[in-house]
Amino acid sequence: MSPMPVRFHDPRATLADFTSSMLVRCPRCEHIAYFEQRPCTPPDADGKRYPHTRLVCRSCGLCRIRIGADHSSRYSSACTCPALWLRTGTRHGELWAYNLQHLDLIRRFVAADLRERAPWYDTGRKMTLVARLPAWIKSAKNRDEVLRAVDRLRATVITPG
């Protein structure tokens, strides 16, 4: 008797669901750092709302916070577009993820033998994150290579001790 196929049911997540917190490369020491984007601040007297971003590195102690649209801050450039930590190349293309939850979703999708989507008549998001993945990631013939790449990325984050 053959084992049950591994199933994946699309949770209808989009890329925006994973952008609030990211694992990035520290601009000072090149080790792993944590970058988060918090919701906008309460409206000020003019009715404007400003985003709040924070970059924290546990290796070197770097902490950069940016609140609002203060472009005169010397920290603004480091907190706008940091380099992702979870990123690796394969012979088909580049595989990347914002954080471990994003990486886990990709892993569960790739590892699944049976991939289910919501029915076509169901309302809601149609072009979800897994629907927008490149064809080489979705292809069954590349499953082993993509899973090895995902495991390599996970190993860079989770260290023993």
C-alpha cells in the first residue's frame, strides 16, 4: 500500500503578508539582522501618517529606527531597502524569502505531491503567493533541488546552541 500523498492547501497568502518582518544582512557587520515595518503612526496635526521601520542586529548591536518621512536622518538609507538574508542561487534562478514563515510556506508547497487551490468560483484572492511562484519552483522535476536550497537557507538562520 502506497503512503498518503502530502497535501498542500493554498492559504491565500500574498507577499504583503510577509513584509512586516524580514531577515536581512546587517549593513555594519554583514551578519543576520532583523528588519520590521510597523503600521503607520497615528495621524499628526496635518492628518499625515508615517511608517515606522526598525533594523536590529544581535551580532554587533546595531539598532536603527526610522519614524516618519524624516529624510534628513542619517539612518534613513539603511532602513529603506536592506539586503535579504534568505537568498540563494540555483541553476534555474534565485530563491529568496523574507522570513522563516515565508520560507516554510515555499517548502510546504514544493514538498507537496498534491497542491490544492480554492475553487474557481470562490471569491477572494486569485493570484496568491504560491500562484505567483516561478514555474521552475513549481516544477516537480526541480523539487529536490529547491528543497535542498530551502534547507540550506534555513540552516543559515537556525544555528545550534
